[in-house]
Amino acid sequence: MSLVRLGGVDVQSVGGVLFRPGEVPAALYLVLDGVVEICREESQEVGLQPVAYIGAGSTISEAKVLTGTALNSMAHFPEGGTTLQWPRPVLLRQLYSSRDFALHYLQSLARRLEGTVANLGAYSGSNLRGKLEHFDLPAILQTVVESGATGVLEVNDQDGNTFGAIHTRDKMIGRILCGNLSGPEAFLEILNSPPKLGTFRFSTLSSPGETDQYLPVQPLLFEAARIQDEFAHFADTVPETAYLRPAAGHLVWNSESDSDLVEQIWHQLSAQPCGWGLLAEMLPFSRGQIGLAVRDMLLAGVITVDRPYEVGSSDQALGA
């Protein structure tokens, strides 16, 4: 009897849960449609956090459904989806009764352990896609990078226009583009300033995008998280339209940190006083980097902001 006929199709609504931590595996799952978010509790303080995403064509719980070991993760569909499910008793009965099926199943598990089957379960095209409001973009990126897949993670605005793209290969980050930005600055812009109501899609490629530099993802993610946290404090204190101007006739900057960006901000404000939001549109740096450079320049007293947005006394809010 065909194994497919022994399974049942299950349609999940938005937020539908396949299983929760502590439950005994009830079935083997094959994702037919949608993206499954895997969450684990790394500490009691933060609770369940996204750690991976699984797309169409992938199976879930193929090992624990055999052993009966309690699950330590939650799996759910942020945007809904469909699975083909084989109840544990049905699967075990097939394994016991069919030597060929048992051998094939064990070979599949062995290949996954050897790392020759990509975590994405992808053959070609796109398996991971969804709306950014329902998913954690850093976790999505970690998933595709750690899979070792060669492909591109595209982020689009609500009209379907490309906002940014991150290429991956051999568990590394390759070419990164976002508007006029490239490299690490483009990475920061994509992670920290994604479009509202935007979408993402990961597509596997037969060959990687051309680049002369490959970077590990973790340092980039750590830097993006740091900038996002500090930038949030600054943006809440100084509106992007607050009028900025030089405080003196010439720039005195004693720090080597971000000196090139500071000089560009200074020269731009000397030619045309404006808000940091406009600076972000004109200068080849991410919004987060520009915002924090403006913060440091305000605290150093080399530029000023017109009242009522006086920020010199709000050091804590400025991230100092």
C-alpha cells in the first residue's frame, strides 16, 4: 500500500500549532504548503523564541516519532499552511511490516545526520516566503545560512518591489544589496529598517551571486542588534525631521570612530541644515549608522538641534 494513502492532509489556520514542548510526537509531518516556525525556550525569562523556519517539502519529527521522546520545541504556522501527517502507530506498523520501507527510512535519517540533505528541504525555486509582520527576520536568515544552501533571501515592499537581497553560500553571507547600499551597510539597513507590510522569499540558486567577499553571519547579526537597540532610543528622542545644524564654523572631532561618516554629515549640514531622516536618504550609510553618528555629534556638541528638540540633557535616552 502506498505510504501517501496512509497519511492524512491537515490544513492549519493562521497561528495553527502542530505540537508543543513536552508533548509526545503524535505523527510524522510533511509540509505541503506554508512555512513552519520552530520555537524553543532558551530561558524562562524570555520564553519561547524562533530558532528555525521550515518550508514546503520538509519533514518534521522523523526521528522522535520513532523513539517517542518528548518534544522540546513548538512548531506552528504563523500564516497558516498544510501538512501531510502519518500517525505514529501507522508509521511504526509500516516500519515493522516492510523491510524495504524501514531501510529507506533509516537511510533518509542517516543522510540528514551527515548533513547532505539541506535543512530547507529545497530542490529548486522557493520554499520559504511570508509576510515580515509574522516572522522574525534574523531567525529566517540564520535558518537559510545554517542550511548551507546557495541562494538569495529577498525582502520586498508591500507593492512587491525589491527592497534588499542577501546572498548565501556554504553557511556564509555573500553579496548584499539594498538600494544604493552594499555590503555590511546594506545588511544593517535590511535587518533594522525593513519595509512596513513587507514580504520575504528565499530562493535557491544553481550558482552564487558574484562577490569577492564572504562573511560569517553571527557578527553581522550581533552588530545589527546592537545598532537597532541604541537607534531605537535615539529615534524616540530626536524626530527624523528635527532641524540639525553645525554648532561652529569648523569641525573638531577627536574620535577615530565613524570619522568618515561624521565628516560627511558635517559637510552636508554645513551646506544644507536638515533632519537626520533626509541625511539617511542622501548619504551611503544605513539609517541606524547615521542616527547613531548624529547622536554622538549632538552629545559632543559639534552640531545642534533646534528647539523644542533639545537633547543635550537626555543622555540616557540617547544611549550614552
